[in-house]
Amino acid sequence: MHTIFKILTVCGALLSLSACASLSIDGPDYTSVQPTFVLEEFFDGDVKAWGIVQDRSGEVIQRFEVDIAGSVSDGVLTLDETFRYGLGSGVEKRIWTINVGDGKTYTGSAGDIVGQADGQSFGNAFFWGYEMDLPVGNSKRRVKFADWIWAFDENTIVNRSYIQKFGITFAEVTIFMRKD
């Protein structure tokens, strides 16, 4: 009986920890918040971005700038991203192809993304979820990205990305973007 109690206590503690580590942003809370963010309108043209990646302890492990050239044609948004690193290293080029769909739901892909990315618009906020085989040392680890974007005004957004493995966030990305 004592052993069962210990097992239940350990399982309860692990569930509590994983619940604390999970993301609990509720998109519908932003539906009526202004200004409205429309992905294909914001990224139609040139966008400049600045960001950092922090590990679980909060230490900044990457600092980067991104030049994004966006274009919309026949319901497809193409984002050509060029990265430069001031700290750390990473992908230097990524090209997203995003199907706009009904203006509320989106699907997309990029060369280093596993499968399909799925997005949903929530007025002022936008969610973008996908998986990636993230390079770690000499190997790669499959992780999930949960990206949340919020509009500050018609020319400025912030993107918070939560990088998760087994439902636990082990790194966070903060990116500010400004439309030229």
C-alpha cells in the first residue's frame, strides 16, 4: 500500500509539472481586440525582424535579425526569410509557402518543417503550429513549435514561439517585426 501511495504521489507531481509547462493561451480571447492582424496583408512586402532565443533558464542562446520578403499571389503567401546571427547560429534561409484559405485558417510548409504547418486567425492574434527536426549538436530532435503573433499596430507585431518536446517548453523565441 505504501508503494502505491509513493507511485501515485510521483505521478501526481509529474502531471502538475507538465501542466505548468504547457501553453494555455486562449485564441478566442483576442477575437475582438484591436488592431486586427491579417497575416497576408502584414507580410505582403518587406518586413524587418529582430529576435532572441532563450533556454529553459532564461539565458539568451541566440540573437538574430531577419529580412523577410513577402508576396501574395492566387491565395498563396510566400515568405522568403534571410537570417543573420549576432549570437549563436542557425538556419540562414527559409522560404514559407502559406495557403491563405478562408482568411481564418491557414496551412503552410517550408523546407525544414516536418509535414504541414497549421494556422488560425483570432482577430488581434494569430496561432501557427508546426514540427521541426531541430539541430542539436551533431543530431536532430523533433520538436513542436507553438507560435503566437499579436499586432501592436498596422506596422508592428510581436511573435512568441514556444518550443516543446513531450509537452514541456524547453526554449522560447521572441521576435519583433516591423513592416517597411
